[in-house]
Amino acid sequence: MNKKYGVIAGSALIVGMLFVLAKRPEPPVVPVENAVESLTLTPAGFDRLSGFETDDVLQALPALKKSCGVLAKKERAWRGFCEKMNAAAFETAGDLRAFIKREMRVFAVNDGQTGLFTGYYEPEIAGSPVKTDEYAVPVYALPDDIVKINLAAFNPKFKGEVLFGKQTGREIKPYLTRRDIETNGVPAEIIAWVKEPADLFILQIQGSGILIFPDGERIGIGYAGDNGRVFTGIGGVMAKRGLLKKGVSTMAEIRRWLIDNPKQARELMHENDRYIFFKRLDSVGAVGSLGVKLTAGRNLAVDPAFVPLGSFLWLETTAPDGSALNRLVTAQDTGSAIKGAIRGDFFWGTGEQALKQAGRMKSKGTYYLLLPERYDLNGR
């Protein structure tokens, strides 16, 4: 989904470190350095995973298999593990749990240090294939005059990093701001039209969604690129200006305010220079940065500078209602706001119910990394 305009960066470094780590019978703590912080992986037991024995891990199996479909093509250790998992017939959660305990190893990330976990969802928005008085907000595809720069072509250490900009003379600069785009338009195909600017704004934050046309047709759209500008969260801006009730900052409440106050909302949304362009997907359903469809309740967006995409993770955090949210998940997505060794965005699914959960989630927590038992330096 390239959720929240994320880019994939630095995963080769940590993958290499993990190969080294897993090769030794009793591996030491291994650091992975980043510009702002570091990550360490320490061997741990399954008994350290709170709730592992009661989680219905069978619900995670579709997501696990999707990760395997990518990882098995790249690394020998994952290939062997995934072949066993795909060949097995798991009748109960206990069967899959026993398999995981037999075939995988657990590593504590930064020895159980806590980080921030938020939520996201896939919006469903009323749209139209043609402009009308009711549907007058354009959903743009990638503009014809935008320049896409693959940084890996200049240096392999930037594998996966992509920048978007505009050529001005002999320089490449960030593309037009949100204000510029919404005021003057851009030379781009218009995929569809929606009713509310606020809905398009939220769709851009989430990174993908479903448009529902008047005749009932449903089309999926996903991230195609961005304008290269810095993202600014308007929830914090609104709170500072006293535009929301004290303690209210959920996505649903923000959306309601933006719709009820259209003139102020336009200027407020312009505070976020970042603008997302979309592409029409072949089918309905959110697609993550790993390139596979996401599984509600079993996917996490992570910072790939620390956690390789496709990774199996044991998540320990808190749901918006205060209950424990401890479960097996996979890292299949990224996000521009998802930065750090212990930072995640939990995918709640599609529609209004998912919005109610995602918009209220802001919890402390941690996760553990699970790797195949035979994962070693020569396993590619």
C-alpha cells in the first residue's frame, strides 16, 4: 500500500545482520545502527511471549503464507520453512503453534523496550467516474511532469528508496505543494471524483482505499507516488488551535470537523504539504509495501530500516478499549510516520468499524522477531 507514503529503506543491512545472528548456537546481542537509534536482537524463548499459548494463530495463517510467497523466493532458510508450512495441514491453532515453536526462534527487539503503536484502515468512499455537481474533487494519478528518482541506481545502500520531484533547469526540486495542486491542478489523469475534500485527505493519509460508484461498482485504488514534500499531521495542529474538544483527536472526529467547517478545513489541510497520487488496482483490497494484500488484524506497518518486510512478529500492545492486543502478525507495510526500531501501525481492516478502532489507537508496546530455525549466513 506504501501506506502513508512510506519508502522501503535499509532492509538489506538488517537482513545481513540477522543472518549472522542466527548462525551462531548462542548468539550475542547484535546491534544494527541507524542515523537516530540502534536495534539489538537477543535470543528469547516462546515462554516470554505473553498470550502466545492462547492466540488463535490460525487466523494469521493467510498473512503468513503471503509473506512466505515473497521471502521464499529470496532466501533459502525461508524457502525451507515455507515449504514445510505450506505442505502441513493445520486443523487447529494448537497445530500451527506447535509447528512455529518447533521450526522458529524468538528474538527480543531491544530487549523488550517499548515503543509506539497506532492503527490504520482502508477507507470506503463514495465516488464517481465522471465529474458532477456532487462529485467534484479529483483523485489524481501520477502527473506527467513529475520525476521519479530511484536512489539505488546511484548507490546500492539506498535500495528501495524513491524520491519524487520536478525538474527546474538543471535541478530536481520537490514537486508542487498541496496548496498548489488543489488550487491550480496538475497535468495528470483523473482516476475518479469524490464528494468531500476531507475524504480524499484521509484517503491520502491511509494510502489506499475503495471507491464506490453510484451504480454500485467498487474499485480499489492505491499509492502511486507523492510530491516529495514533508508530511504534517493536522491532528496536532488542530489541537494546538483549540479546534477540537479537549482529549478528542480521533480520525472520525477530525473528519467530521473538516466536513462541517469547509472553509477553515481547506486552509487547515494545506498545512500538510504532502500530496499523494493514486493508481487503480486490479482488484479491491489494501495492498502493502510487500506487494501482497493485507489481512485485517494480522498485519503491521513497520520501519524497514530496522525490520525487514515480510517478517513474522509477535506483537504485544493495547487495543483502543484497553484490552491486551497480543498476537502473531506479519510486517507487510510501511509508512512515512512509522519510524524507529520499535514502531508499528496496526491494520484494522476496511470501512467504518475499522476506522473507529484505527482512529483511536495510540498505545505503548513492543514486538519480538521470529526467524526460521535454520536461518544462517549461507541461507540465501
